Amino acid sequence: MIDKLNIGSEPVFDERIVKIETRTYNPYANTTFRYNNEIRIPIQQQDLYILPCESYLYVKRKVMKQVAVDGATVTLGYNCISFMFDEIRYELDGVEIDRNRNVGITSTLKNYVSISSDKNAIMKSAA
């Protein structure tokens, strides 16, 4: 007990309660996502703490051409996935904590301001 009160020593961090879960979510009504569908990702466990800054949203998508043209290629622009969303909201117990509208525009502007040129070059080569 006395060593817990020793404020002169280095702090001890307990990071044993860390778990990564991957979940698959499908649309409620249809079998495919269409324009203007709402996607909700509910977490039902009440004894679970979520750290949004460590959370990721992986989007897997198949790109198809409407008309096949010989020699034509499809190129997706930078940050194209965020332009698929009109709005992203984070709610906790039905209370809105944070909201972002025009996700593609706001995330692109944020990255222009906050990412260094070195990191930008790395991200471009990863695309």
C-alpha cells in the first residue's frame, strides 16, 4: 500500500486491458449500401470503454465501370473514402458527443494544415 503512495517514482501504467475487435456491419434493410443509407455501428456491452482516437473504420469496396472501355483505367483520388460520407456522428448513450459534416472536405483541409511534407510524401506513396 505504501508504494502506491510514493509520488517520487516513475508512474506505472497498466495497459493489460487492451483488446482489438474487428466487426462486420451490414445495412439494416437492404443487402447493399446505396446513396443516402444510414450506417450505425452499435456497441452493446455496457462494461466496455471505447477509445475513439484508436478506432478505425475499414471500408472494402468493389469499383466497377458502368461501360467497359478498352484501355481505360479507374483512378481513385486521395482521401476518396471520406468523400463517401455526408456526416459522421459519435454518440454515447444516445447523446451526440461529436459530429462532422462534409467529411471529405473537412478531413482534407485538416490534413493540409496539420501533416508535414515528409508524412504527406509517405501517404502519397502508400496510395
